[in-house]
Amino acid sequence: MEALYFSQKKMEALLASYGDSSSDSDTERGNPSNSGINSSSSQPETTNLPLPPPPLSLVNPPNSLGSIDHHLPTGQPSRVRNFPHVEGNYALHVYIPVLIPLAPKKELAQFLKRVSSILPGIYVVDVDVPFTSLCKDDSELEQVAFGREFHISLGRTVPIRVHQIDSIVAMLRQRLQSQRRYWIDFSKWEVFVNDDCTRTFLSLEVTTGGLLEITKQIQVVNEVYRLHNLPEFYKDPRPHISLAWLLGDVSSSLKRVVVEEMKRLSVESSLHKHFFSCKFGGIHCKIGKKTYKICKFSGE
């Protein structure tokens, strides 16, 4: 009987600790019938208090760009999937992550401001905010347009089945497990159009430093894709990061504007050998929402 009594009291305490979601935890603990802790009968009864707001770090994580909803116009173009969603499929993307250093952000922002003023309808890649809505505040433009991780693709983004995941990750790690660090130079503005001609991209291309190393890594990724019956990368790959996009195939117009702006800049200042450089920091493989780190560095 005594064992049954204590068992019942434990159950009541457990239920109290998982009480109504609107209850304050201190209120529950102040009730001696639920907590089993002695308290003075003269202690005033606690009242339910509203929960405090969540910490700002939870609302806007460290890598977050904050709220950009006020920059999104109604009826803006939405991105289209590269392939239809199929239950049980996961999108595979193998890439080199790239962070733009602080120093070149101002120059890049000014160039894109000029281009967007001549050719409207340019959007920031990934966050899909129109450049024209950011041009009034240079610091916000630099943060929203360049304050996040970019990527150099080493393979096509393709759908895979769940049973292929472990094999693909294992093969990539085996073949790319030991890499040395090298410098990547972004030295040329270039215009690209996606396969179905629904988007035109303004990008910074790698044409000098790092090109040889990235090309070899693409060849390795192609081998892994081929072994899994996945479509390989472009025959003559041109490594780049994309910074902006426009709807449809407007490559001729965009190239013309870029060429004119580059001519203007070459007159106003000395020509750049490159816009910025960054050190190769590894290879990532994103499958669905999960990201796998693929390589380690020699000597580390």
C-alpha cells in the first residue's frame, strides 16, 4: 500500500512538471501538493505570468541576414525548381563554400548598383531581393547582397534516392579526402544562363588562380556521379559564384551593360588583376537539408 502511495505521488509530480503549456514553471513548483517541497502557508499564491519574449539570437541567428520582408515587393518572380519534387528524392549539390572578404564588398556593391540602375529587374541571388530596394542604404546593400556564403559548384544539382546517399558521401570522401589549401582568384565578371533559359546570372568567374585545382576536383566529382548514373557537369566547366539574377534569358542585354561599365571603370581607375581572392576552405556536399564536409587538408 505504501509503495502504491509513493508511486501515485511520483506520477502526480511528473504530471505537474508537464502541466498546461500556459502555466509558469515557478507557479507549478510553488504548489506543495505537486512538488512535495514544504512551503509556508503564509506565502502568497503566485499568479500566471506571460512568457518572456524569445532571445534575439533565436529570432535572428548569427548567420542570419535579419528580416528582409520589407524589401520584397508583391508579385515578385518566384524561383523554379531545377527538377520536379518527388517523394523520397533528395537534392544533391557538391560545392566549394566562398565568403567574400570585407574590403571588396563596397566596390562590388557600387558596380551592381550601376548595373541595376541601367537594367532593372536584377535580384540578389538566394534571398531574391531586388537590388533597387537596397540602393538607398549602402551598408544594408553590402550585408544583404554579400554577407552570406556563396558557392562554386563542382557538379550539377540533381535528385538522388535515399539509398544512394551513404555511397555518394563515402566515395566523395574517399577520393577527395586529402586536399591542400590554395588561393582562388575571382577575376572576371561573366554572364551565365541556366539550362532551361528561365534565369540569367551575373557572376564572378575564376580564370586564373585556383582554376586548375577546381577543374581537377570537378573531374573527381564527375567520376562519382557517373558511378551513380547521375548527369555529369558541363564539358568545359567555368567555375564561378553568382551574385545576381534576372528573369528569363537577357544575357545579351546584361553582357552589354557589364562591358560598358567595365570600360568606364577602366578609365576611372587602374584595371584590376582580380576583384578579390579567398583561400580554399573545403568541399561540402549538401543532400536535402543536411550538409556533409567532404575533405580534410594535408598536414592538418
